[in-house]
Amino acid sequence: MVDALTSLEGLGTYEVVGDLLGISPGAVIILMAVVSIWVLVWKGLALWKSAQKKSIPWFIILLIFNTVGILEILYIFIFSKMSFKGKKLKLEKSKKKK
């Protein structure tokens, strides 16, 4: 274990991650940029929707937890359409304009 750690000395973070994934450091940077943009888009949409619905608990949860867009996507397409009235949980039907 010590030999493995000493062999990584002098390498930067991107080189280490690239070695672990079997890709070049440049590909690691591109991958991180793509994932960052993906997360930013979904988090922005989910936060916008929760703010418009005045859902403070969801806004805080979405702001704090980073789930690489998974929780944000679930909120947009599932949880934001639910309403809790009384003890029954029902889905809101979208209103279509004609």
C-alpha cells in the first residue's frame, strides 16, 4: 500500500483520476466539465420550479444535496406534481389551454 502511494507522489489530481479510470488527464477535465454543466442545468430548473411553487423544504433539500441531477430530475417530473391535501396524496393534473 505504501508503494502505491509513493508511486502517486508528484502526480496531479487529474493524472491520478485519469490513471484510475484509464483515460487521459484531458479527458478527465472534459468529463468533469460535462458533468458540471449537466448538474447545473438540472439543479437550476429544479430550484426555479420549487421557488415558483413556494416549496421551501424542497428548495433547501435541492440546494444542499448534490446527487448529480438525479434528485432534481425526480423533483421536476414526479414530486412537483404531487399535492398533499388532507391525508390523501394525489397528482395535480396539468391544465391545458385551448
